[in-house]
Amino acid sequence: MMTSFFDQFASPSYLGIPLIAIAIALPWVLYPTPSSRWINNRLITIQGWFINRFTNQLLLPLNVGGHKWALLLASLMIFLITINMLGLLPYTFTPTTQLSLNMGFAVPLWLATVIIGMRNQPTVALGHLLPEGTPIPLIPVLIIIETISLLIRPLALGVRLTANLTAGHLLIQLIATAVFVLLPMMPTVAILTATVLFLLTLLEVAVAMIQAYVFVLLLSLYLQENV
């Protein structure tokens, strides 16, 4: 029984072909393409409004040099939200529960921010490794600590997204299993458990959106330090 709880996190395949590629490519098909007409339908208008508001909010702390990342960060945000939300549907697979995929997003983008900082302002980028006013005996220790904290940033990005989504999916499956088991024996308790399941599902919807926003927000903060 316990093994089946984790089967939902196994990458599916059909005839030896991994289906995670379809799960990753599917979100881009769901969004309508804006037309060249002046007046669009309500869906495209809401989509454009959401992207504009999010992009403006994301770029507020960044200077002009960081605005070049607007398209990349906005696309990543929409992509992560869509994948996380589609993963809440029954009989679907959530690619962002795979640590390898999340690290594939986190490591290159984090490394790009570090490279930009080292290329454009190496003195400021290296200055982050040593806080101002540090006593001389503590300088080697603090440099090591700050270097380690810098290197674990992409790991923290990937693990945070994976752990939150995995924990939510496991809780939903555990409580849903409890509802089916309790229904023939204690219907009243099963109804109360189903109510908890409904509230947890709403919470997981919020977590799916918030974690995508936190992922992109932290990337923008890392970018802010290096532009």
C-alpha cells in the first residue's frame, strides 16, 4: 500500500517513450495566441492583463539591465503555474515533482545570474562573499560560509518546489484513501474527512501558484544582486 502512494511520482512511459516530454509541452498548447486585431476576446484580454501585471510587479526591484529578463521570467512563471495546476487533475502527472526537472530549471538560471554579475561588476559580486565590517580573524570563515550559501541556492530552489508539491499530493492521496476506507464503516467521519480533503485541495491550488511565484521571485532577487 505504501509503495502505491509514491507511484504517482514515477515518470510515466509508453512503449519505452517517456511521456514527461508531452506533459512539459502540453501547457504551451493550452494558451491562445493573441491576434493582430485591436479587439480580442475576453480570455486573451485577461491573459495579457495578468502577464503585464505580473511582469511589472516582478521588475519593480530591478534596474534597467535586469529588464532584459522580463520575457524569460514571465514565461517561466506561466509555465510553472500551468504545470502545477494541471498536475492537480485526476490521472495526471506533475513534472515539477521531479527534482531533476526543477534542478534543470534552477541551476542554469542561477548560474546565468552569477556569470552576469562576475562579468559586469566583479568587485560587487565578490563583495557579497564578505560582509562589510567583518573582523579580520573571521574573514576566512565567513568567505567559506557565504560561498556555501551561494552554491546551495539552486539546490534550495529545486528542493523547495519539489518538496511542497510532493507533500501536497501525498496528503491529498492519503486523505482520499481514508475517505474511501471510512465510507462504508463510518459515513459521518467519512463526510468530515471529505470536507478536509476539499479544503486541502483548495490549499494545494494556492500552493501550486505560490510556489511557482516564489521560484521566479527568488530568481529575480538573485538577478538583482548581479545587475
